[in-house]
Amino acid sequence: MPDQPSPAQQILGGFAPKLVELTDDVLFGDVWERHELSKRDRSLVTVAALVALNRMEQLPGHLRRAIDNGVHEDELVEEITHLAFYAGWPAAISAITIARKLFEPS
Amino acid sequence: MPDQPSPAQQILGGFAPKLVELTDDVLFGDVWERHELSKRDRSLVTVAALVALNRMEQLPGHLRRAIDNGVHEDELVEEITHLAFYAGWPAAISAITIARKLFEPS
Amino acid sequence: MPDQPSPAQQILGGFAPKLVELTDDVLFGDVWERHELSKRDRSLVTVAALVALNRMEQLPGHLRRAIDNGVHEDELVEEITHLAFYAGWPAAISAITIARKLFEPS
Amino acid sequence: MPDQPSPAQQILGGFAPKLVELTDDVLFGDVWERHELSKRDRSLVTVAALVALNRMEQLPGHLRRAIDNGVHEDELVEEITHLAFYAGWPAAISAITIARKLFEPS
Amino acid sequence: MPDQPSPAQQILGGFAPKLVELTDDVLFGDVWERHELSKRDRSLVTVAALVALNRMEQLPGHLRRAIDNGVHEDELVEEITHLAFYAGWPAAISAITIARKLFEPS
Amino acid sequence: MPDQPSPAQQILGGFAPKLVELTDDVLFGDVWERHELSKRDRSLVTVAALVALNRMEQLPGHLRRAIDNGVHEDELVEEITHLAFYAGWPAAISAITIARKLFEPS
């Protein structure tokens, strides 16, 4: 499927082509694919960075990706609980609220 | 070995007893011991939070703990490489420099 | 009233029970209740941390709590003005906008 | 036009007069007007600080100001692409999304 | 004593005169002197911002200033303990270590 | 001069080869060389990001690079003064202290 544009290309391809190229070719096409760290571990690490930095806009996408990469939902809840101590309660509460909306839509 | 003071107690026990108690009894005695997330995963997550937040003082201790918890040295190097994209290059370069000093002392 | 669930329990109790327990029993049930620092001082400190870290989601709740703990509205406005110099103007402007919506609803 | 209230005065003048005075008289009235750094450079620097700190609420206003100060739209896109490496991908993606909404309203 | 240079002037006066002027005349000469918030409260707030932002270089000076402004040493220890939950453990541990060196020099 | 190892290669080449490759080939070899933003502007932007994020370890190298790229020393001092308002005073004071040591070695 090389002809199908990536999500980044679809949204930002015409506006920020270099950022899209770096995202698709370097970050996802190269770094995420390396075998030195499993995709499951990369997802745990990425979610931790997003929570620690309070980057909540990117969290839903990476929580879904974490599930796809084999992290269980209750492991993600526990990861956020663990991160409360390292990133602080406010970031953890914002993150767990997003996770609940994603995993337990009312 | 309940009679032996923890590292936190030895350094800070007389000065900040409540913070030591919370560190020893809640963070390490309770949260880190929970089975909902493996210690190896908790180490990956903690290292990611420290790098993302640029908390370099705590990094050597948690890199060593990560090794004790079964993360390989080359996985930690790859984790920091991966984090360059999420936490930014400067934090990753500071972290990899600390990791090198720890793992490859000249 | 021990039978009445806490706000955290109501919202997150079934989804993240450990984080709720830590929030209710350790953070609010133990730390906030300690006499080594008054609740008024804890509110000033908590608001400062939220503004400094740009954690705006938690700010309305803690501004209300600060009022309940005896901080005056004009002291909170002055705190945010003071914090402009330490946390930077953008966080202060976001915070003062939230405070105005809370204290001066149009 | 000294009789016309500034945007900060209009929104926050009655609620946080000292913060408005510092914003209007010191930050914009004094610092931004100094010739030691051009307004174009100050805009580049301010946008970089906002992206690095993930202060997205203030970004649209300062992107518009950057255009007024002579930064081209494609320079701002490239600045955000450059900042992906220093501030991390998540802040850059949030920023580029805001820039696209501003410059390419659908 | 208007003839005596301020600490900022002595260290940075010739190199960054505008930053020194803003520090001396606006931040300390105007904002810190305002009666809308007591100096003791300003010290609590400033220490909280420094811990939350992990700005450890400025912490010793502001811990000393806090003591001068009437905050007790054990209140500062409790403030840092409280902040562990909002700023995260790593910043709190770095801060408490600095406070111990200041208040309990070996 | 393709045979001469880069500074990153010399220090980290054997320990973190992928991070070095990304630094040399993508960040410096590709992004910094793009004409969409001048090197002088990239230096202003990079210094702003480092100050805003309090990444002081990387600041001396990028201040020197800024000078090489045509930013004047007094523009850098003014940039840091400007950033005091956006990144907060503590980061600006740490940065100006580093700049003074670099530009005015006693």
C-alpha cells in the first residue's frame, strides 16, 4: 500500500511536507521499526513521555497504538498510576481521564 | 531486614521524615511492588519520565535499577534514542551522556 | 460520611481504583491534613505548582479550594501576577483567564 | 490613540490591573520596542518559546504577530519543523496543527 | 543605600543591564513590594514555582529569602513534601537535597 | 572531509550509533541545511528553545554556533532578556550567567 497517504500526509502533507516526511520516514518508518526495542516497549515509553510532558493531544492516538502493540488496558492504567509519582498528580489525572474516555466510553 | 534503614532514610530520614516515609512505604513499598505492571516495564516507564522531564540527577540510579529489573543496556540506549523524538534532542543528549558514563566508564 | 464516595471515586473509582485510593487516602487523607503546613499555605503552593506547570485543567478546582481555605480572590490574582515572572507570561495569562471566568462569570 | 484600551486592558483590565499594566507598559511598551533585537527576531524567539513550552493558547496570536513583523508563513512552518527536534514531536505536531488552522482555514 | 549596587548589578550589571534593571526595578522593586500578597506568601509561591519547574540553581537563594520572610524551615520541608505530589518525586527529591545542604550543613 | 568523525561520533559514536546518525545525518546534515529558514534564524530559535526548556548543558555550544551564524553577542543578551518574560526569570538568569561566562571569561 505505498500509494496510500499516511495520516500525517493526509492532514499536513500540503502544509508542512518536511515535517510529514520526517514523521513518516524517520520517526515511524525507521526508528519505530528498529528491533533494538520492541514496539510494546516503545509504546510504554512513548505514553510515559506524553504523560510526563502533559502532551494530552497526542495521548489518545498513542494509547490506541499501545493496545495494538500488545499493552493491556489495565497495564496502561497502572502505568499512569505509576507516573503520578514521577510526573505529578495533575498530569496523571488528566491522562487517566483521557484513558477512561477512550476505554470506557459512556 | 526491616531494621536496616533505606537509602532515603539514611540520607534524608532525620530531615524530611514524611517524604522518606512516602518514598519508602508508598512509592517503593506499595506502588513499585504491584503486579499490575512488571518491574521491567516500570523501569522503562520511569526512565522515560526522567528523560522527558530532564530530571538528570535521578537518572543514574534508575538506569541501574532498570538493569537490575531486566532491561538490557542496549535497550536503554535505544529507549533514549526513541525519546529524542518525544522529549527533544537536548534531553536525549544529556541522558545518553549520563548513560555512557555509567555503562562505559573510561 | 464514610459511605459517601469521594469525587475521585465517583469519576474514576471503577477505572483506576489504585490512583483513586492514593488520591483519597494518601494525598488528601494524609498529606493535605498534616499540620506542618496550613491548608491556606498548601493551597497557595498547589496553585503555584499548577500555574508553573501549566496544568490548567486542575486549576479551577484548586482555585475554589484556595478560597475555601481562606485565600482571598485578590490574593490569587496577585499570586498569578507574581508567577508571571517565575513561570512566564503565557502560563500566567492562561491562568488569569481561567480565574476571571471562575470569579467574574459574565 | 492613548485613550483606546489595549486588548489586555479590555479583557483583564478590571480583574488583574497590575498584570495588565506589566504586560502593556513593561513587556510590550518597553521590552518589545527595544532596538537591540528586531521585532522579526523577537517574534521568531517568542514563537519558539511558546512551542517549546507547549503554550498553545498564546500561539495563534503570536503567529499572527510574527507575520505582521515580517516572518513569512513558510518560515514559521520551517521553524516549527526545526523545533520538532528541540521541543519534541508532540509539541511540534500540536503547533503545526494550530498554524494550519490559522493559515489554511478550510 | 541607593548607591550600593544590587547583587544582580554586581554580577550581571555590565553584561545584561536591561535584565538587571527589570530584575531590580520591576520584579524586586515593584512586584515583590506590593501589599496585595505578603512577602511570606510570595516566598511560598516562588519556592513552589522553582521546585515545580526544577529550577534548582535559584532554589538556595529563595529558600534563604523564605526564612527571612518568616517561613519556618519545617514549613519549607513540608512544602517540598507536598510538592512531591504536584511536581513529581524527582523534583522534590532534588529540592529536599538542596534544602538539607542549606539547613543542615555537615 | 567525510572521513573526519563528527563531534557526536567522537563522543557517542560507539555507544549510541543510531542517535549519532540521526544527529549528524538528519538534524545537522538535513534540517539545519535547509534554505527555508536561515542559519541565523535557526540559531535564534534553537537558543530560545534551550532557554525555555532550561536545557543549560546544550546552551554554550549553541551560543557559540549562534555567533558563528551571525547573531551578535548583544542580540543574544537581548534574546535572553526577552525570554525572561516567556520562559520565566529563573531560566533567563541561568542562561545569562552561562552567556556571561562564555563571552566575558574572567
